[in-house]
Amino acid sequence: MNKTYVKMMEEVDLTEPIFIEALPGIGHVGKLVAEHIIHELDAKKFAELYSPSFPPQVFVSEEGLIEPMKNEFYALKGQDGQDYIILVGNTQGLSPEGQHEVCGIILDLIEKYGVKQMFTLGGLGTGQPIEKSKVLGAATTLELAEMLKEHNVTLRSADGGIIGASGLLLGMGMLRGINGVCLMGETPGYFIDADASKAVLTVLLDILNMEIDIAKLEERAEETRKMISKAQQMEREMAERMHIAPGEEDLRYIG
């Protein structure tokens, strides 16, 4: 594979869907939120994205089955007639060039379905334990920023950026007329944080006027912990073979 491409699994009929991005990031906060929505509302996978900018490895399941590095697009018919496209995956691009290419192709696909608004989900690392996770946000317009405040979201101050797909998709999307917000759950950043995910999910459901049982979120957090443990072991083994120090950024950036 020498270029990023999208594998369409089936065509879906969507009307002005809202796009939700939740690729792996700090505390895997957004990833848990999106996977919970997908499972609880039975969203349908319709496309997969593969890229040479993804890590040179595969996952191996408990059953011994190989899973390639990929991003997955799900279609959801909402409870009130609103359609959604949800993006999840087991990785992001490794390089700045790869991130820009992948995000551009993601935007190409969602534009095809008429997306005009997006929500990107992630975590905001505190580096220390917290009693209760607060949800912070940032928006592409003043109107959306005001909407966040109405839902008790603290606006992210100017002392830091949003790294990775969660920020880049919003920035690149603005150039295409797609507006949106980023919701970030406060998290220590060094473990899979189901509590931060619950906080973000609660705000997102309130904004979108959706109802979902959140009881199974902790169960999915445990499944994700096992997957991440395997990925970290693979990273250590690869680093040893390449004589480099394993990366520490997997759970420690905003996104």
C-alpha cells in the first residue's frame, strides 16, 4: 500500500448527517464515547480507511485473528430523524504529513454525504488525579461557543491547542464550510478513563437530544484497556527491534 484509500463496504442514504469523530487519543475518552453510541444504537459500518501513514503493525485478537490498522465509518439514523456519520478506529496517522492527508480524505468522504456540522471528541490531560471530570470545549464560531456555554461546557482557553485529528479536522473543515466543536473530558491521561468518557457522553447526548443507556460504558472501557495493553506491548517489541525508545504520546495528547 503506497497511498491512503477508502474501502466502501456499502452505500448509505443519509440526509445532512452530523459527523462525530472519536479516534484514539488521550485516555481514549472520545473512542469510548463513540463505540458506546455505535453499539447501543446499532450503527452500521459502511466504509474503512487504510493508510501507509498508520503504524506498521497489526492487532491480534484473543481468538488469534489479525486486525489491520484502520479507521471505520459508521452510519446512524438518529432517534429524531437526524442522521450521523461516526468515525472510530484503532490508530491515527504517525506524521504531520500523514495526518493532513488522512484528514483531507476523511473530509472528502463526509462532504459527499452533505455534512455541515461536526463534533470531535477527546480528552484533556491534567497529569494528575482529579475528583470529577469536567468537560471543556472549543468551537469554530461564536454561535457554537455560546451553545457550549449553554450546556455548561467550559470553553478551552488560549493556553493550548488541540493536537491530532480532533483539532485538524475542525481546522481543515472550516476551510470547506463545515463548522463544529471539540468536546474534551478532563483526564489524568495515563489510563483508559471511563469517567471522563461518561462526562463527555452526557454533554453530547444533551446537545444532540439523544437518549442512551450509559451503564455498559465501563464494560467497554475494560475491553479497550485490554486492546491498548496489547498495542503497547507490540510497540515495546518493535522499539526493541529498531533500537529506539517506545513512544509515550499515546495517552498524553489532546485529541
